[in-house]
Amino acid sequence: MNINSVVSKMTLKEKAAQLTQIQLHKDNYEAVCELVKKEAIGSVIVAANLTAGNTDRTVITMAQINHIQKIAMQNHGVPILFGHDVIHGHRICWPIPLALSAAFNPELVKESYTYIAEEAKNDGINWSFAPMLDVSRDPRWGRIIEGPGEDPYLGEKMAEAVVKGFQGDGDSINIAACAKHYIGYGASEGGRDYHKAEISDYSLRNFYLRAFRSAVRSGAATVMNSFNEISGQPTASSKYLLTDVLRGELGFEGFVISDWAAISQLVRQGVVENEKEAACKSINAGLDMDMTDNCYFNYLEELINENRVAVETVDLSVKRILSIKEKMNLFDEPYFEEKPYSKEKHRVSAREAARESIVLLKNENNILPLDKNSTVCVMGDMSLDKRAVLGSWSLDFDIDETVTIYDGIKSKCKSCLYFDCLTPKDATMDEMSQTDVIIVVLGESDKITGEANSISGIELNEHQKFIIKSAKRTGKKVIGVLAFGRPRALYDVIDDLDAVLYVWHGGSQIGNATADIIFGDFSPCGRLPVTMPRVTGQIPIYYNCPPSCRDEDGYYDKSLWKPNYWDVDSSPLYPFGYGLSYTKFTYSDIKADVTKLTLQEIEKGKGFIISVRVKNMGAVASKEVVQLYIRDCVSFMTRPIKELKGFDKIYLLPDEEKTVNFHIGFEELAYYGQSGQLCVEKGDFKIFIGENCLVKRSITISVI
Ligand code: GLC
């Protein structure tokens, strides 16, 4: 396929059409068929309306999609990309991405997305608008549930896992991935959606850019811009971000698609007068494809004829898009075909992912796991829920696949009483008092998480607090099973709960996974990908903050003249990387193969090998996330008090011991410093290895 010759034969109108993505749903199928016959449309997004995959949409069948593709091939010879928001499943639902990040298991995530790709492709989708890589420190923001949490390194690993899960490992592309939202969307002020993000270039590079750099290095076919502006410039019209940084620095060679109507929204952001000017600014900034507002389709030809846009600029965008279509082999095999897959294998994978993502936050006197001969009482607003537990971006899922938390628990214990707290009856209270333990299952609707679903406070609501207090009043032990998408502030309820399992919006298999852990068939091994504040007022609060002039260790010093509050303990309720298991691990013998390397050696690829012995001291086999953090002791610009630069999830039998090794070289020690480029500075680095970001045990290595 000679792409240059294909482009050279295209008219300006055909080129503008190729840079256009239109919307397809049941009510406009015929119109789309007519339009595709006339115009060389580049892509179709299968979606109902503004929040696309997040609102009820009637299924467009694969046969209909193939029919549209046939019209395109017969009339223009250029295949169409069919895009959709396949964020954490398609028919079967895996846990939300924030929960998958809590698994700290990139291999498991990659496998999950190879299965998700099977489901999507069997439904006529060959382009997914995922992974969402917006690092975020604000749980008020509904979209924190779609991303990797607060840490850039974890974001890098999730980016690679999802891109390779969707696209495959080689050069050819199975389903095109889309690294989004480029860039800084997770810093939206006040956790409001679509809003201003005040980010310094230092933070942009060291916190928000890294996951996108990893996605590009993993071969991401596409990138999507973000709705926010940074330092006065909306990303949709920022040549600096879309061309100089994304292409010039990261070497991105795929194509950039706008977020939904982001080009025409430049008018509302006040940086252009009208949609024609918006088209001019965006195409010249390096935004290749226009999602659903037809600015390119309507104005590019005119802008070229007015010499306001060079035809070479448009040709370059068209070539980028055709190159991806060629890598996907769409010119030779443009049509979808049924490829049967094992639903059972997908269920097993979704259950494994849900189990590994669940975080045990509290386990007073080791009340968990419960004996299967227990008589338990289940109560709370999420006990019987089949929908909300699937989380946001989940309207394609087969809701009958959901195993509710009550059903999961009921299937594993001797006797399980469900107490409907909405209509409490005295008799039931007596029955409750006959049970051994009470399991309170609470959560939030999927409708207040995800896009355009931010909340101003993350405390539990009064009814939820009433349920916990009611359970407590029985004098029984109370286990909290919390099915929220985002972190919630548990400060005023945590003391009433003897144990707390954070099961997130854990997907179709949430019930089985939760019961596997409650009854000890699986030892919990999830770790927090995001800090859990005590109260909303602490936001933003995150582990990788810089040392302050009064406290070089973050938020834990409670004495006077420190960066803390008078009205609440300033430290997190639970920190990044934290999570309990049913056993205890000890760490010993941290050492480096060498303690000094020259800067030249590091820059030439040499690194330190850091090793640690980990032992399972308990009676239960379990997985442990061995975490490595660095601290650059003295640097030209401030560096975080800790930075995650390695993790390894290991499985140890009781009494088993293992040596874990980490390679620490340029990639791990470098930061975007004074020059704005990645660099390693000479000096000492502390290396911490342990079970979460509060770890104290460390050794020192030096770059000389
Ligand atoms: C939405 C979201 C984006 C999604 C796109 C298409 O507005 O911001 O994440 O992929 O539109 O549905």
C-alpha cells in the first residue's frame, strides 16, 4: 500500500472527510450509510450522545457496521475506523481502571485487555478510547475512577499493559488504543470536570506526561486531547503540547483525535471567534482528527484555499491516519467476523482481576477471614446491586453477568440473612442479633462517577452512616464492604467498623471476588493506587509531595509550625500503596550490588541492582506487592519525598522466603529538571523497599 500515492489522488474534500469522525447510533444508521456513500469519512464513533458509551444506546450490530464498511470500500477504497469507549470491559465487566491499578499487576491487566479486545472486536469495534492516563489527586473528580491513580510510575505500567493488551505486542495492531486525555485533565481545579488545570511545566512533565510517554513507547496508535486548558491555552489548540512535546519530545507517530467537540468548544473557551477559526487553530496545532463537530469537514477546504492552512499540513494528518489503518491491516481485511471466545475464561479473568484489586484496609483482631459455618447478616444499599457495581462507562455490559455481593456471600456461608435497612422491622432486629457477624455493604451509584460526575464532598451520606451505626448497636462485629468507585473519607465511621474491604466498582464478578476474600479462599493483596484522605478538606493530599520548608516528610509531623491543620489529623487515613493481607511479610537484607556509579556509567545504561529478602511469616499463602521508592537527597529542583520506581507482586507460601531484585538506572533516577529534559544529577539517593509509601527501611546509593 503506497500511502503517499493514495493521498496524492484524494481531493481536498476527501482529505477533510478522512480527518472527520461522525457519530453512529440506531436513529441515524440510514443517514450514515448515505453520508459514507458520498464522503470518505475517516471514522465512526458508535455512541448515543454526548457521553457516548455512558448513556443508553441501542446496539448497532456488526452486520450494520460491516455494511457501512462495505459502502466505504466500494465508493472510496479507504476503510473506516469504528471507535467506542471500551474502558474496562465490553460484555463482561472487569473492575474500573482505578481498581485494576490497585492490583499492582500489569501482567494481569494486560491479559484482561486481550480478552476485552476479543469482546469488542466481536461487536464491530476496532478502536477503543482507552487507556485513560490522567494522574489525579482529587477524588471529588468523577473521572478519577477511569485512571491509574496518583502515581506517575503506576501510570506508566498501566499505560503499557492496556496498550499492549488492546493492540498486541508486535507492530501490527489488533484494536487501536487511545492514550487519553492529553494532558493534565486530572488536575482540573476543585475536582470539577472540564475545567482549568494550573500546572507548571515541571509538574506537567514529572507527573502528568510520564504515563503518555509510556503509552507512546508501547506503540499507542492514537492519542486524544483533553478538555482542559493549561496556563491559558486549551490543549486542542496548543502546538506546544500537541506537536513540540508529544511529537518532538516523545516521538509520537500515530494520530491525535479531539475529544468530543473539543475543537468547536474553543469558541466557548474564548480563544477563537468561530468554528472556522477553531478548525484553523487546531489543525495547525497538530490535532489530526475531529470528533463529531465537523469543523474540519466544513472549513478545511476553504482554509486551504485562503492559504491559512497548508495542504501539506492536511496531507500529513491524512497520512498519519492511513498509516494506522494500514498497520491494522484494514485495507486488506476491512470487515469484522464472528470469532467465538470463551465467556467462562473471561469470567475467570474478571474474577481474578476483582480479587487482586480488593484492598483490605482494616482487620481488627483478624476478624477476617470468616468461618464458612458462620451465620452472617448482610445489609446496605449495595448488597443486591447489579448495576452500580459495574461502574462508569459500562452500558454495553451484560448486566445478568453480575454476581451481587449478597449472592457471592450467600454462596459461601452456612446461613446468610439479608436485612433491608430501608424497611427495618423489630423482628428482623431480633433475627440480626442471632447472627455471628454483620456485613454492611455500601457504595455509590455509577451515575456519580465518571465523566461530568464530580461531587463536592467525599464523606459517606447520612443514611450510610445510620446503617453502620445501626449495625454497631447490635453489639455484633461489623465488616464494611465498600463498593465505591472513588476514594471516600471514612474518618467518622472507621471506628465503628471492625474490618473494611474496599471492593471498588469491581465489575461482573464482584460478588464472587468479595466472598473469596471474606471466607479466606483468597488472601487480599490489593494496594491503594491513591491516597485515602480523612476528610474532603485535606484534598489534594498525595504521597509524592515535595518536602516542605518545615517538614521534609509530608503530613505526619503533628508539632507546631508544621504544614498541618488544627481541626483534623493532617495525615491520610490510609496512604498510597497501603493494603493488608491475611498474613505478615518481613523484609530484610536490603542491599545494592554496588553503592556508587558515575553519572557517565548511568547515562550509558549501567544501573544498580537492589535486592531484598521477603519472607511470609504467617500461616496463609498470599501475594505481596514489594514496592521500591527513591528519594533524591539533594537536587537542583525539589524532588518528591518519595517516588515509586519499582514494584513486584510475589506469591509466597507460609514460611517461604524469596529474594526480589530491582534494576535502578537512568530511567528510575532521572527527572525533568532545570533544562526541562530528563536528567540524572550527581549525589545520594535513598532507596526504600517495603509494603507501602510509609516504609522507613532504606539504603543509600550514590551517583558520582
Ligand atoms: C467523552 C470523553 C472521552 C470519550 C469521548 C467519546 O466526552 O471525555 O473520554 O472517549 O467523549 O465518548
